[in-house]
Amino acid sequence: MSHLVADELRGKRVTVVGLARSGVAACNALVDRGARVQGTDRLPREQLRGDLAGLEARGVGLATGGHRPEQFLEADLIVISPGVPTDMDLLAQARSRGIPVWAEVELASRLTSARFLGITGTNGKSTTTCLLGAMLEAAGFPVVVAGNIGTALCEVVTTLGPSHWVVAELSSFQLETIVTFRPHVAVLLNLAPDHLDRYANLADYYAAKARIFLNQTPEDFAVLNADDSPTLEWARGLRSQPRLFSRTRTVGDGAFVRDGRLVVRREGRTETACRVPEIRIQGLHNLENSLAAAAAAAVIGAPAAAIGDALRRFPGLPHRLELVAEADGVRYVNDSKGTNVGAVVKSLESYAGGVILIAGGKDKGSDFAPLRPLAAARVKTLLLLGQARDVIRTQLAGACPMEDVPTLDAAVRRAAEIAAPGDTVLLSPACASFDMFRDFEHRGEVFRQAVRELVARRDASGRAH
């Protein structure tokens, strides 16, 4: 199938696997192009939140609560949602029959003439994606932000023209099944262990991330973290033009910190975007995210002034080092998006000490040992919950005081008892949420609510006196 497949989809039998947001969007985009669409999901219908009735009204055949083999083996094309394991037996059988299997991002890229800036990496993807969108908006570019961040690409790209830019957050799961997808600018933020419950080993996970560069040509650009050695290792042999970002040293064309200022350099000319203290989102990892976004924006011609303007204004995203409240001199910070060890390392680096860390959840096969030096230096008490608590306790034994807590509510109450003025109560779990919560957002909401109730009780008891 060629780049724009609208005519070639007409009458084709296409199966969409996974009926969450991206699956529903893919079904609609396919129906619009005359395909005969079947949708399937292993979950029962009542657990799916998409507009399934709307799909049925448009003629989409649905199978929920399990997959039907004929939907896979009699299809002309299969489109899969990010959460669908690519090694599923029915997908393997379909591939053996020569049936193409595409990611939803692959389909979306073939349905538009817009150009893509793709962002991947273990940590910081959502913040960098939104920040880059804000920079391009400030520079007057027609831009849409979508992908793994919550808006499915198929929902938005079909109305865009060649002057539009799509800033797409891309997970390793999405990149596993790209075929021709080619971002004009591909950003690799960092590589750290994660998702080892999905991948056989670390190399497989890193290789999936590096697929973002797969179809790039010498006309395209790769934005790389000069401070992250695995990133540089996996980006060897690129056909695209490298652009580096660094918070620790001067680099060639790209973005770096000089004399307390964030600067961009293109074609050898250096311009200041803003002073580092002016960047609204705080933390060393957010400085890295800011540099990555600045380097990508500069590549396509965003002026330094517009980049600086966005950095001064961008407020950050919920559940990422989000200050929920300050009470009795104690800060309560929601970093529910800290779902792997690398993310928690970066979060702890943002605090000098006095951290009461709430961690645990569903273990993804992680090695928690890299947290040991920071736990010893900065964590006053580690409160453990969820399935992973025994593994974390064993791997961090002796690094800092630890206590088990049964629930997130109980963790917040216990943290408030042991915190002193100047301390930070930090939810940064280093784990997935699925053992106790729907997703990281739900976990963050529960934390927020528990903190608000704690603050309200304190206010009420203060007034009672």
C-alpha cells in the first residue's frame, strides 16, 4: 500500500485489534475510506469505554470478550492498538499468511500529508511532547499534539494538510509495528530499564525505541540526549542528521545550557531562548525535557524568542512532579507518572533531602537497586505498598527506613505523621498501577484526594481551636 491509502482501503477487510481510544479512532478512519471493518477486544463490552454503539451504527462488526480467529486470518490488513502484544498467537498466524500488521500510528501516517515530529524515550515523553507543541504554537506553526499522550493520531490527522505539523508521543509498543512511518524530526529522550514484563530483555526494549529512526533519510533529523550514553549507543549509524541536547556540556547544533541560559544553536549560530530559572517547570529532568523540545523546535525553524516564551509559560502536566498542596511546611507532590526506576531517580534528584517516598505497585520486572544511593542520601522514610513491596524492600534493604502501608490513603496519613517542616511527601511509585488502580491518572487522583482531605481536616481542627 502506498503512502496515502484512501483509495486502496475501499472494500478491504480490515480488523482493528483493541477497542480503546486509538482502536475506535482507527475504525472510524477506516470506515471513512470505505473499508469493511471488524473490531475486536479481549475485554468484555461493559469494560470498554469507547463509543462502540457508534461504530456498530457505521457498520463495524464487533467481537468483545475474546478474539475470533477468522477476524485475523481472513483479513487483508490488521491494525493494532498500542496495548496489544505483538507476539500474540493470532497475529503470528496472520503474519505467516502474509497479512500486514500495522500500528495505529502507521495507519495515521498514511492517511495524511502532514509532517511528523516523533518523541520517544523511557521518561519525559508527555511533557516534552506538550512543551514542543507549545513552542511551535508560540512560533505560529499550525500544529496538533497527539499519539500516546491521549488523543489518538487517527482522530486528528485526516483533516490536516502538508503545512501542518503533528507532534506525536510514541511508545515502544507503537513503534514495534511501524512499516513506513517516517518522522521528519525524531526525538529520543533517554533509555532506561522498563517494561521488562513485555520484552524478553533490555536490548529488545531499546531496539523497539530506536525504530523511531528506521525510515528516516538524510533530509530528516534525529534529536538525541548527549548526556545519556545508551541513547547515543542505540543511535549509531543513523541516516538522518543528528542534533544533540545537553544540560552538562556545550554541543554542536542543538540545545544546551551556557552561563545559566538555555541556548539553541543552528548552523553554528547560538541564540538565547531564556534564563534557566525562568523555565516554569522545575527539576533537572524537566530541564532535559526543555532542551529536547527546544532542539526539535529549532530544527524546523522556530525562533529562539518563541521557544523562550513557551518555556516561561508552560505549566507542566498533571501527575508529573505536580505540587498538590503545602501544609504545615510540608510539600505533597504527585509524581504518579513515575512508573519506572529511571523516572524515580530523576524525581529524587530534584530534591536535596527530607523526602518521604511512597512507592510500589505492579512490578514490571524492574531492578530497583539503582534507587539505593538516592534513597540513602535523600529519603527519610520509604513507604511501600502494592505487589512489588517485598521486592523493593529486599533490593533496598539498609538504604533507608522502610514501612509497609496497606493503601495510598494510609500512606498519605502516615507520611503526614512523620514529616517535618521542609520535608517533601513524594508519590513516585517506580511501578505500574494496575494492581490497585485503573491507570497512573487514577492513582494520582486518589493521592490528590487523600492530600486534600488531610489538609481539610487540619484546617478544620485549626479552626476548632
